[in-house]
Amino acid sequence: MLKSGILNPQINALLSRVRHTNLLVIADRGFPFWPMIETVDISLVDDIPTVLQVLAAIRPNFSIGKAWMAAEFVQHNRPEVCTAFATALDGIALEHLPHVEFKKHVPGAIGLIRTGDTTQYANLILESA
């Protein structure tokens, strides 16, 4: 039995299949469903869990080389929310793309973790290092 780290078996299985330069999406509650991508839905209620909570949980054992977010994230959220994401992604190259362009990267992902996050445009695409 696992005693620490990621306890969710579906997330553990998904993370174990991500290899060098593969993509993983952590999405908010409103992110569209992509039938061709394995989705682990861990949304419970509004903001439980959040994208940042999932990122914090996977980051210790997941090597991230690059991340993408929608440019609209910065336009639609308070500075303190933007700062929290920047802090959580510290040391990771982050690129902001228009939301339409952001979504074009999603089909290349190994999988998607859907959260209950209500933060607008809080979706992340992570590229493994």
C-alpha cells in the first residue's frame, strides 16, 4: 500500500507512462472533454482540487521541462492568482498562447487530469523533461 505521494492509482498509472518530451494536461472543471485522450477526472466540487494543488502533488516526482498556458489567463485573473501560478511553475519555461492555439497542443498529450478548479483559463500543458 502506498504511504505517501500520489495515492490515486489512475494518476500514478498515467504519470508512469509519460516519457521524455511527452505532454500532460492539468485542466480546470470547464475544459472540454477529448475522447481520444485518457482523462482522469478528480473533480469533486468547485475548486476541489485545484490545478495548483495537482501541480504541487506531481511536481516532486515529475520532471517538467516546459509549460504552456492560455494568454487569456493573465487577462482574466487577478495579479495574485497569476503570481501563484508563476511561483508554482518557478524554474520551468512558461509560454502563453492564445487559447485557440493552446488547445491545438492538447491532442498530442498522453493524458489529462481534470480538476474542480474554477479559475478562468487555469489549464496547463506540461512537457516532461
